[in-house]
Amino acid sequence: MYRSEVPRPFLKWAGGKTQLLPALTACVPERFNAYHEPFLGGGALYFALYRQGKISRAFLSDVNEELIHAYTMVRDHVEAVLAHLKEYPHNEDFYYSLRKKDPATMTAAERAARLIYLNKTCYNGLYRVNRQGRFNVPFGRYKTPRYYDPVNLRAVAQALRNARIEAASFEVVLKNARAGDLVYFDPPYIPVSKTASFTAYTRHGFSMEAQQNLRDVTAELAARGAYVMLSNSHAPATFRIFSHPDFHVYEVYAGRAINSRGHRRGKIKEVIITNFPIAAGKAPLQPVCSKVQ
Ligand SMILES: C[S@@+](CC[C@H](N)C(=O)[O-])C[C@H]1O[C@@H](n2cnc3c(N)ncnc32)[C@H](O)[C@@H]1O
């Protein structure tokens, strides 16, 4: 992806899918009706498909209320959000003073600007909250973070105009998705080892029961005739939980963007699960989407 391409994600998100975009965009069906992304995060696939002109209507949701508030404000009041971002200086004192503020006491536009600013200037771009639900990441050492990016943010606002945006757990998709729609699930991943777990996007975490529930929701959508695509880790539990006669499981290599241990950065095997077959050689990466089951 070239930096000049807009709209692109306006937040850096743990588990962001930018690295996997060539594979994911090549895997989606040629045609579908509405698009649903119930673990929205930075929305990398949504914006990529929008740039390709593939999105007509969309239902976007995430359980993280601060995140969804920011999306809604960017869609409905982008100029008010930009006005705040334009005034914010890039320095450590300002960062900590903004981090300390309680979002509940701020205006709606300030609250959205606060999330964008902290996200773009914090250490490693890692959104993390403590047990009280407060953002607790230290100041990052970026020279020129692009928290004020009017060209992209206005393009994002335009891209969200036909999107219904909701703060809700992923099951909400059952209320909205119909036959012929495309649903992309990008849940917090099943840990590949006991120490590799990263589930602190919200204070709630994402349990194995939640993964099983997600499998059931996926199966129900498939039975309804929706196209379903799901990303997860290449872990034994993924194969166990998501094994289902109607699902296809593909392997894909991803260069991870965020990893707290620098030496572990690099290519990691992940899986893409679909309820429709992907033709051999369709995806451009090597080796992408080889069927393993
Ligand atoms: C792997 S990230 C999604 C990354 C996104 N695809 C991107 O490109 O940035 C997972 C997201 O799931 C959200 N989440 C966690 N539990 C959830 C739940 N029960 N329902 C909906 N979203 C949830 C988190 O807030 C987080 O934004």
C-alpha cells in the first residue's frame, strides 16, 4: 500500500491487517451485497475494499466504545475533530495531560481527537487499557507522528457515510447479515502459547468460550447463505474449534506489525477460514491460501 492512497486506517491497531491485505483482498468474492466487520479495530480490510470500489453498504462494529465513538465522530463531525487535532502540540507533557483526562468529561469531538492523538503518539501504537478501562500506554518517541492528517481523515469520513457503526459484541452481526452479504471476522487471536496471549484491547479479554461462540455464529451465517471469512492464529485450538464440514481452512504468512518483543518480528503463519473455496493461485502472495484441511 502506498501512503498516498486514501482512505486508509486512521488508527494503528494491535492485530492490524495491513500486512495481510494482498491475501485478504484476493480472497473476497467478486461480488457481495453488504459488508460486515464486527471486530473493526483499525478497519484495514474495510478501507482496502472501499478503495477498490467494492463496498456499497457496511455494518461496522467493535466492543470498544472509545474506538466506535471516534469512528462515529469522524463520520459525522470530521471538521470538529480535525480542529482539535490541528491545535494539539507534539510533546510529552501535553501527551500525559491528555492521557490523564477522563473522556467522559470531554466534548464528543475532543474525546475522538484524544483517542487519535494518543494512538498516533503513544509507544508502539499499542492501544491498551488497564483494569479500570483507562488508556495507560507511555509516550512514544516518534519524530513526526501524523495525528493531524486532514486529507486522509476527510476521505475516511466519506468512506463511512454509508456505514452503520455500532459499539457491540460481535453477535450483533446475526441481527444484520443476510444471504449474499460478506462478513469478515478478525477476533483477538487464540494464543499460540501460554505466554503469547494478547487480549487487552478492552478490559473484557476474549475467552475460549467466546471463540466457540464465534464458531457457532460463523456456522449460522454460513447456513444463511452469507459469505464468511475469518482470521485467526495458526494454533491447535484454532483447528479444533473451527473444524466444521462447511469451512475451508487456508494458511497464510503475515509479517506482524506489532509485537512487544522486537526479535520476534517477522513472518508468522496464520489461518484464514472461509465457507467458500478460494481458487488455487488466486491470491498473490507466496505461499498464500494453500488448503490444509
Ligand atoms: C484483531 S483486532 C481487529 C483488527 C482489525 N481487523 C484491524 O485491521 O485493525 C480485534 C478487535 O476485536 C475487538 N473485540 C474484542 N472482543 C470483542 C467482542 N466480544 N465483540 C466485538 N469486538 C471485540 C477489540 O476491541 C479489537 O478492536
